[in-house]
Amino acid sequence: KIMNRLPPAARRALAMDISRSNDAITRWSLRSLANINHGENNDDADRTNTNPTTLNLKAFVRKEAAAALLNDVKLRLAKQHDRCHRLLQEAQSTSLGIDEDNGDAEQSNNQSENQNGKKRPRIIRAVHANWNTNASHASKQREIASQLSSDAISSLSNLEAMHADTYRLVYDLLPLSSSVNDDDNTDSSIPDILNVPILNRFSSADQILIKSVFEQIRSRHAQTVESMADVVIALRRRRRLLGKYNPSAKKACGLDRPLIDSFLRNRLVVQLLCDHYVALCRDKYHGGIAVDCDVMDVLEDAVLEASHVCDANLGVAPEVYMSAHVVSPSLLEEAGTLPSIPSPADFEAGGKYEGKVPDGQIVSLTLVRPWVHHALVEVLKNAASTSVKKMQKLQNSQIKKSNGGSNNDTSMLHLPPVHVRVIDEPTQVRICVIDRGVGLSDDEAKHKAFMFAESASAKRWDRLEEQQSYAMVRQPLGSLGVGLPLSRMMMQMFGGDVSLANNASSEGEGDSVIVEMMNSGGCMTVVTLIRDDTLKERVDEMMPVHDDCYTDVHSIERAV
């Protein structure tokens, strides 16, 4: 039914783009994206020759750049549609388990009553609860599970329909099925697309139309992550109700995790390409790519936003102390390779990273600033919230020690600060966020921290229900469980990463148990950024398209 929303020619183009999307999609690098509008969008281009201040060029969007971005977005939208379709099929197949369970229960009852036309005596065993109560509770659980499954299937159907309609937007501009060569992103690789009327003319009105299409795609995809999170949460809750939930399973929520990860990664890149083109149209020379960006400037913005969000949700925010460290060449020669997660003691006097970045020196590299900002805000929010939880735990402990009375001595119950250390290395930049909060309970908690839609919040956050402040409306402290998983995907897209580890406990001063708890524990989160801007984006695992998902391409051609 969803495919019938498209005209026959669009259905044929969609099927063809899906069948070749794994091979035809362009693997972008940060440098190729930054230089795509200057005729030097390959990875060997010299960035020093594309400085807008030296060239004194007026910013404009070349038709070759528009063709490359439009074609790649078209292919990725087709791939997104395929992922939605396959996830919908899996959700529909898992929903059949409820009816099967009900059928098995009824069949067992019938067998107990009738066998060869004769009634068998029932064996009644004593139970702690009334049988009618247990049966009613089980029936109610099955009804809730069935409703959750229906809601998830409806959400996936809406996502699939939305991607089909969005694909139609780009198809109306690019009816041809041409691809950009992965190894050579030059102008000569897209001659067929340039013959499309809108790109052949490329008038001012055509450029405005193309820009509006990118903006529509961006706005339509704004809620896709939340919609997918709702689907995963509903199906995971359904499996818990039916007693089939296994966190370590590949299909813990009933859906294939690689499919969900592929959907999310492609959604991030589509959003990036749309933002990139719109930024080029707004006279930004490198579009959505920040070339030689000051990492400390990005960090300061993230600290400010995370503090506002924490203060709006919890009424208090810990202090954040920032410093930049440089790794000496002697340390690299001695250690060879540095640990991915340093120890907090490494930053103290005499430690490995004691050397500070000289005044006036900027820690800079090429990055996607909104992605790095998002990852840092998520990490800082988690560090701030766990520090507040630690303080509340200590306050409750002291109140109990005072026999339920008021807390008279609060001098040492201050909120522990969060320390941020930027390590400037020759091949990468690591941003270490160190807190003294509750830390990670075990390896399973560390694993769940990066599971999509696995939230520790007791209540689901709602945009309309909790509009007490701008900070809370823009970004909740935690609810959906998508912040850290998306942050890791963003960083891993171009070679980086986000990692977690507990801090080693340090000895407290004095004999006070509270001081010892305050100075020990906590967690360190490391955001790694790679300096090499020629690294191409991470690709999905090879997942062929199911033959039964779509009508054969040749049959569609015959129908057309």
C-alpha cells in the first residue's frame, strides 16, 4: 500500500536505488565535503588553496555540488525506506507470537477437557493466589502487549510512508538513476545528472527550489529518532511482559539491531548533507563542516548548555573546570601508544599529561561542530546528573547518622565539580570528562549506556507536558536513552569514539566516611576526535535487500 503512494516510474526508481544503494552511496570524508563546492571535493585537495580570505570569492553553490548531494541523499532515502520496510516486517512477524501464545493456552485447555470425545478429570493444585486473579492478570498483560505491538507497527508504517514521500521530493528533481563514483568525486563522474532540466538551467529559482527540498527533508526527519525510540521501547516492554526479554540477545526488542543502527547512521548522514547544502546557500564557505575549528570554543558552548539543562531540571549544576594538555614527544616515544582511557592521576602534578597547552595556542581540527557539540552536551549532562545523585546520597546518609534530625553540618557536603581535560595529540584530540558521581555499577550498566532507547529514567519525557523552561523543552536531562548511542555513532562516523570507564578510587583526607565517598568513585568519559580529515565515513555491514520486500525491478518496468 505504501509503494502504491508513488507513481509507477517513481516505484521503479526506488526499487533500483534500493538494490544498488550499498555500492552506489558515496562514502564522504570531512575534507571532501568541505571542498565539494570548490571543484576540489576529493581527499587529495589542498585546503590552503581554498581559503576564502585569500581567494576573495563570493560564496555560491555550484551545480556539480548540488547534483552530488541531491543524488546521494536520494540513494540514502531509498536505503532508509528499505530499512523501515524490513523493520516493519520483523515487527509484524514478532507480533504473531501473542496470538500463538493465546492459541497454545486454549489448545492445552481443550486437550485437558476432551480427548477422544471423553472428558478427562482436571487436576487442581493449590496455589497461593486465586486462579481467576492469575488468569485475569495474564489476560490483561497479553492485551497490553498486543496494544504495544500495534502501536509499534503503526509507527513503523508511518515512518515508511514518510520516507516514501520524502523520496518522491528528490525524485521529482532527479528522475534519473545515476550514481556518484566512490573513488573519484569529480565533476566528470555525474554528467547524466547535470542534464536534468533543473540542474541544466540552475537558475536562481531552481536554486531556491533545491534549497527548499533540502530544508523539507531536514524538517521531516527531525522526529525520526524519537519515533524509532518509541518503537524500540514499546517492543522491548512487550517482550518483558511476555517474559521473552534478554538484554544480551541480538534481537532484545524483537528487531534486528544492525538494521536499527543502519537506519540511525543513514539518518545522521542525510541530516548532515541537508545541513551542509543549506549552509552553503547561506554563504558559509565550507558549509556544515568546521575547518580548523577551535575545540575549546566548542567545549565552552557545550559546558554552558549542559549547565543550563542541569540547572533547569535539578535546580543545581556542578562547577566545570577545563584545561588543555599536550602530550610530549618523549612520552610518545617511551609509551608507544597511549591508553584509550587515562587515569585521573595522569593529570596531577608529575603525571603523564601535566604539561599545559601554551597560551595563545589553539587546539584545532576539522569536525562537524553540531555533532561534537551534541556529544559533549550529552556527556556533560550525564556527569552533572550523577554528581548531583552522589550529593543527594551523601546528604541522606548524614541525615540518617543524625538520627533523622536536620543536617546541621553541611560544610563538607558541597557538590563535587566536573573536570574536563583536553589532550592534544599528534593524531587525535581526546576530551576527558571526569566526574565523582555514582559511577557504573557493573559491565552490564556500561553496556546498557550505549544501547539505543535503553533509559534509566522512571518517566517518559514529554515535550508538551514539561514545558517549565526553555532548557527543558529544548533538551531533557534524560528520558529516551538516545543521547549516548547517537553521540557514539556521530563520533565513530569519521573515526572517533566515545568510551566509558570507572575511576580508580582515591583515598580521602581524614577519617570521615562521607569525605572518603566524596573523593572516590565516579566515571571518566572520553570523546575521541581524529585529526585525519580524509577518513571516509563508516559503512554499514553488508545487508542484502530481501527478495520479497519489493516487486522485481523488471516486473515494475513492464508495468510502467
